[in-house]
Amino acid sequence: MKFESKKDILFSVIILGLNAFFITIIVLGLINGEIEQQEYWPLIVIFGVVILIFWLFFGTNYELTKQDGLIYKCGPLKGQIKIEEITQIIKGKTLWVGLKPATSRNGLIIKYNKYDEIYISPKTNETFIKKILELNSNIKITE
């Protein structure tokens, strides 16, 4: 089952505002003729950053399967965690440090292996937890 990432209003405003700022710089520089031809390289870098930020924002999702476990994608960041390795899920918290393929606050902190943890933000935490418990009922759920 595939889960899209929840889009937090604060995160959306920051991401879309940042991209609007970068695009405005590029467009105004080109329209006003303030950018010489040898100065196109910084524009290419800025355009690359804009594409990367959009990829992170719109390309974040999670998939649960019995065979592959939890597969997460966040732009170029991809990974997989086996369902059997997951020991605990903490609901409604935000992980401020560590691996965070998420676009919202108040998601899920998934603890796996002995000391590893990852923060994700599916659209509905309850649906995700229900589905993962169907695959492994030994996972401890904490609020």
C-alpha cells in the first residue's frame, strides 16, 4: 500500500516561498539584462536547487509491503526498512535530528534495529499504523 506524505502549511510556505524567491531572481535578472552570458552558471545552479526542492516536496511517499517492508522516497533520498526490524512507532511527535524523509510535523518516529530511527509523515498516521500492524503485530505503538 502506498502512502503520500502530508504537506504541512508551514513547510509548504517555506518551500514554495523559497522557490518563488529563486525563480524571481532568475526571471528578473534575465528580463532586466543584468545578467551577462558568462554569469549563466550561477543561474543553472539556482535552477538545479529549485528542481531539487520541488522534487523533495512533491516526491515524498512511503510504501508498505510484506516482502520489501517500509520503502521511503524523498527526492533523491530512498531507503528500505524490513518490517521485522521495526520495534516501535511513536505517534504525533517530531524528530528534530536524524533521517527525516517527511514534509510535515506531528508524524511518526519509527524505531528499528537497536538504535536506528526515522521520521516520516504519512497523510493519515492512523491508516499507516493500522496497515503496518497488519504486517507485524509485534510493533509497540507509543503516543
